[in-house]
Amino acid sequence: MTDLHKNLINGEWVGSDGAENINPSNTADVVGLYSRGTVEDTKQAIAAAKAAFPAWSRSGILERHAILRKTADEILARKQELGELLSREEGKTLPEGIGEVTRAGQIFDFYAGETLRLAGELMPSVRPGIGIEITREAVGVVGIITPWNFPIAIPAWKIAPALAYGNTVVVKPADLVPGCTWAIVDILKRAGLPNGVLNLVMGRGSVVGQTMLDSKDVNAISFTGSVGTGKRVAAASIEHNRKFQLEMGGKNPVVVLDDADLKIAVETVAQSAFFSTGQRCTASSRVIVTEGIHDKFVSALAERAKGLKVGDALAKGTDIGPVVDASQLKQDTDYIAIGKNEGAKLVAGGELVKCDTEGFYLQPTLFTEANNQMRISREEIFGPVASVIRVKDYDEALAVSNDTDFGLSAGIVTTSLKYATDFKRNAEAGMVMVNLPTAGVDFHVPFGGRKGSSYGSREQGKYAAEFFTVVKTAYTSAG
């Protein structure tokens, strides 16, 4: 029998019914049973967080530091084990899984340090004899809703700063991948986190997430997921006058100029478009290539895509793991059919892959002869599917790059300092990469985008304080 992983509410593991967590590399493999919370469970978790907030928000910084540091140490010590869990439940290759766990540990270590770097400002008033103090205080109860594509890194980069700055938390992981968040919560509980400070309620968004949105006692919500759900989070948060932070979709471009190093260009695009099965909001699915290098680049990239090994995420030598589940696989194949119908030319992939185990395997897929008005060029596919758009020169490449409703990440491959500098300045994206994959941001720097990709202040690094704290201005008279 598989043990039941329960919800954590006010320091107690609770729950009875469990849903199976299925391995997308092998649908016969049940990763575990995880409780699904109810409306009442969620209300109790919010109440527990509210009750715990006064004490935790005024707790000593060394207490917070010790708990977060202990959590970081355990995550890093267990990176092989937790990486295997991540790869089993989400489908990333094992090296990618271990890499993501390592990033989660580094995030907790960074925010352990941030507890000791909390600072404010002292300044004189324009009125003699009066001093001004500007400080940051915790927001209150923070609702955290995370997606399935980064099942440990994204929960880490939301939970760690929330706790470091003195907030209490109710977290709901994606129903598809609860295991890694459960592991983080278990580690934090054993690290000494007081009861009620962190509450885990797993389950459906329509039940758990909606109850969080409906509650007047949730003071802030940090959400990563689809555009449609993000708009619902925004509407509900405005109703309650709460802070909200949204990270949503992307349709990220990578520009390849005539002067690019061909080998670097091919590897940059392959990494951006196909690795992690293309299931990254920072993945590049629009490849904008100037006409002088277009043909040889497309030929080389198609060969690279065909050479990538698709297989079990845990198997040695696998380059691309499975798509996360059947519904996502259907979305990917539907878009491949749409691309063909729109007139794009399929030059690599596009077919399902048969492996030794039943799973959701899809070949990396490359279209050429696309234009920027096609659906495959405008809508987020969220799979290993990329389209090449031919352009005349840099100016057209930049214009096409910016012609999107999204603005998360953008990249350029060039040996020209002039074009690299201009692109960094004029690309309408929150993050810009030069001669690097569009996916991959360090743990200590701000993460976020523009336009339809993001709303609110940045995540990660010291910039997380903008969301997880509120500013207070206090005056003191000398007499």
C-alpha cells in the first residue's frame, strides 16, 4: 500500500481521501497518494495562518534564519532523492530534476541570509526636531498558488521570502504535482517552523484555490499559472483590496542574426525550445532568423532536434522527458495540427514516441515557413514545439520579436556588440539573454515579465521584498 501524504493545517497532518500522483514516464508507476483538501480544510488553514501571524511577524530574525538555513541544508543534502521525486512526478530528466532541487536549496539559503539583511531608512524631516523612520513590515496571510512545471523551485521562491519577511502562508501546489511541495513543507515543519505559520492544502484549484480567492483574511496572493486563471486571481483580489502578484504565459522570441556563430545559435535555440520538454514559461517557441543564415541554421537545428533522445526521465542518456500528462500532450498535438493547417512546414518531429513504458512522449517539433500571425506564433503551446520565422534584417527581427501580447523573456544570438546592446535596450521583455538560452535565471536576481506575462512586482532576489512587505513611514518629535 502507498502511504497517504496529508495536508498540513495548524501543525497537524490531516486528510483521508487521496489522489494518485502518476509518473508521466510510466503511467503504471504511482508516485504517491496525496490528500485533496476541501473548502473547510482551506478555511481552517487560512484561520490558522491568521492566528499565527502576530507572533511570527514579530519573531526574532535569528529564529527565522535558523529555520530557513536548516531547510536549505536538508534540501541540498537530499538533492538526489528529491530530484528523482521531481522527475517521477513532472517528467524532467534526472539531471534537470536534481538541478531544480539544487536551485530550491539555494533559494532557501539566500532568504535565510535576507532575514539578517532586513533594513530601513532614517532621514530628517523638513521640520526641525523631527525624525523619520521608513521600515518594511510583513503583509499578513499570503496565499501561494504554484504551477506544475517547476514543482520545487517555484514553491521555494514564493514560500522562502514569504517566511523570511514574517508572513504566514497557505500554499496550494498544482494538483498534478503535489509531491515536491509536500516535501518542502515537511522539511520546514521539522526544521522548527511554529504551528500555523505554513499550511499546505493540496487539491483542485476550483475548490482550494477558489476558497483562498474568496477569503477576506488572505492579505496577498502570489500566483503562477495560466493567463485565464491569473485574470480570475486579479479580479477576486481587487474585490478584497488585496495585493496580488501574477506570473503567467509567454511566447518568447529568440533572434538569430546573420553574424551569429552557427554552433552557438543551434544549441541556444535547442536548449530554449526543447529541453524540459518545452514546458517552461521562459521557453522560446518563436525563432526569428535573418535570411542570410536562415537555411543553414534551419538545417542544423532540424538535425539537432532529430538527434535528441526522448525517453524515461530517469533513464541515463535521456535528453527530453515526457510531456506532463495526457491533456497537455493533446494540446501539443492539436497545435502541431494547427501549424500544418496554417501552412507552416514541418521539418522535424511532430510524432508520438513509443518507449518501453507507457508515457506521454512527443518528438521535439520544428516548423519553418511560419509567420508571426499564425496561431502557433501567437499562442502559448507549452510543449517542445518551435516555429522559425524568416526576416530580412535586425530591424525587422526586433519588430517581430516585440509583436506579441507577452513579454517574459527574449534572446538574441549575435557576435555584434551593436545589435546585442540595442536588443537589450529595446526588447519588450522582463528578461533578455544574449548568446544564452531564454530559459535559466539565477536564484538571486529578479524574475518576471511585461505585458500579458506578468503583473505586480518581481519575484526572487531582494526584489521579492516589494511584494512580501508593506512600507511604513513613522515620525518622531524630539520634544
